Amino acid sequence: MLVTGLKRAGWAVEKPRGSMFLWAPVPERFRDAGSLEFAKLLLEKAQVAVSPGIGFGPLGEGHVRFALVENDQRIRQATRAIGHLLRSGEKG
């Protein structure tokens, strides 16, 4: 459901291969700000908490990590809010 919702929101992500986490590349227009700033933007503007990839070491930079622990209703709500952010003129 998360992968489908993020793709519908305009964020190209890959389905995880047997993990309870989804690693998603920071969308291109936010990439220069880095994963930490993008994670803060998601929290502030979409009320969605993700882990910035840089917190997992240098190879994590450029990505954020979603934990697949929310119910379907919350996931739909989160992906709608993310879609609004991605379609806005907001930049990192």
C-alpha cells in the first residue's frame, strides 16, 4: 500500500524485498538539501516521520527510510500529504 501510494503521489520507489522498511531515494528536487533536511520537511509539511538515510552512515545519504508499521488508513493519509508536498512549489 505504501509503495502504491507513494507512486501515486509522484515518488518513484521500489518495493522492498522482504524487509519491514522501505528505503526511498530523496526526490531529485530535494536532493541538494540532503536526507536530514528532507526528513525534517516531510515532518513539518506532511506530518510524516521518516528516518534520514545519513543517520545510517554515508551510504544512506540521498535516501529516507520508512518503517512499515502503520495501518492502511494512516498510510493513505500519509501518502496523500506527501503528494500535496511533492506537487507544491516547496523546495528543500
